[in-house]
Amino acid sequence: MIVICKKGTTQEQIDQFTHWLHDQGMEVHLSRGARTTLLGLVGDTSSLDAEQLASLPFVERVQRISEPYKKANRKFHPEDTVVDVSGRKLGGGHFCMIAGPCSVESAEQITEVAQAVKGAGACVLRGGAFKPRTSPYAFQGLGPVGLDLLRVARQKTGMPIVSEVMDREQLPHFADVDIIQVGARNMQNFTLLRAVGEMGKPVLLKRGLSSTIEEFLMSAEYVMAGGCEQVILCERGIRTFETATRNTLDLSAIPLLKRLSHLPVVVDPSHATGIPWMIEPMSRAAVAAGADGLIIEVHNAPEKALCDGAQSLRPQEFADLVEGLRPFVKLCGKEWAR
């Protein structure tokens, strides 16, 4: 349920009303826009009389939300959420490029890639330390050591870091990771989602391989219910009957998610296509569809990569991609985050 306050409503009125709602067992989310103030009510609102609330002198109208996701709903929060990571902004007109290798392999590798992608225009460094692999015999990542190497690269370049967590038991290792990624395979690991939300750090949530838009937003709701408002949605391709590409990039999800939710949306064309030469056209298409950022795999020696080398760009290829994207980002009215 949403309570929309009239212009001129005082803070005292809002405080008194919020206190009363808390006594009714409601969680209240305050959203101040340029022209209106909204109170989003989360809980069992069936006990509240909407007509009675609407009759209060400072209430303009009351609206019930039919969708199961509340905090992630744009009706609940009309203004775009802007995620701020060490001064790098994503969403609300800010475009952020996230780049780096699929997995951290050595200090030299991650540092070299970090310096290259930063020089090209990336503002956040990605790198996997814990890797969810289809085969138990494939490289599983360096674990905590990989996170340590990411921190070294952050210290040398000043770039915030993002890495994927696979299990609640790993969370203590992520205490000073700037953005925690929840991968596609864990999108509906609800205990992990809530635990990640309780850490209060920005979360990059990837869409599951076969999940619907509503299921995706409900997973974001779990993170937000845990206490984290800084959630980034990532469209990374879905599983269809097509086998020519690794996945099928659902570009229609971008404008749909941005209409339904206030959360920023980034696109991962590397995992979506699995084909390096397709990353550039799909990146341009994602920007045109309204994406707030991209997350792209970059490796200094893809032929030697221990994970997903076949879909990784070389540093110079990434630099060329960024240079070609800048006019598209500007044309779409977004500011490139630095």
C-alpha cells in the first residue's frame, strides 16, 4: 500500500502517522520526490482501511500495490535509485562500465587487466574468486586468495571491486568487497539473498537462466527485505531453444524492468552471447534499450584463461568498444561514470 501525502505536509504529521503505522505492525518506507512524498507500507495491509487513511487531512490518496514485490516496485519509489560505489554512480542518468576477467588467476593478471580497463573507461573492476562451474573438475577459483588479489588491484588502481558469493559461509570474506554479486545460479537462493541484504552493501543480482521478470524482481525483494536498498539488476541472457549463442539476450527485459522497478539495470553481453565479436553490437543495443551500465569480461590472454576465455575481450578490444559506445551513451542522455 502507498500513501501519497499532500504538498505542504509537515514532518511532524509524517512522524506521527509513521509512529501509528508502526504500532499497526507496518514497516514504513519514506520516499521524497521533487513534488510528492510517498509512504510505502510493507506488511499485512489488509487490516488497514484505505478509505479511512484517505480521509486524513494531509493524505492526497491511497493506492494498493497488486504486484507481490513492494520495495523493488516503481510505484513504491517513483524516482530512479542511484547506486553510489565510492563515488561511482550507477542509475538515474549515470552509466557505469564494469569490466575484468571471469576469474582472478594471479596478481600480475588481475593488476594488468585492472589498469587496462580503468584506462579505457571502466569504473568498477570485476573478478571471480569463487566460481560456480558446471563441472566439478573445472577451475573453481582461488577463493579468499582471489579476493585478496582483487583488493591489491583496487589499491593500485582506485577502482571499486565486485565479486560473486556462492554461499552464506563465504560472506565474512566479502566484508570489504564494494559490490557483492549474486550469480544466476543463486538467484533464488533465498537464505543467501536475505543474508547478503543484511550486509548493507550494494548487490549486483543476476537474472536466473530460466526465471521470469516477476521472479527476478521477487529475488531483488528478498535482498531489499534483508535491509539493502542498493540493488543492481543484471540481465545476462536466458536459456531458450537456441544453441548458436551461449544464451539468448533478452533486450526487452531492460525497458520492462525499468518501468516496473526503480532499480538500475545493467547488461552482461559476455555471458549472454558467449561470442566476443557479438559483444559490441549487443552492448550498443543494450544502451539504446535503456541500460544503466554493462559488465564485460576482459582478459589479457584469453587463450590461456582458466575460465570463459573464449568469450573474453582483450584489453585493446575493450578500449575500442568503449570508444565506440560513448556517443551512444551520450545520445541516450546518460553521463559516463568515472
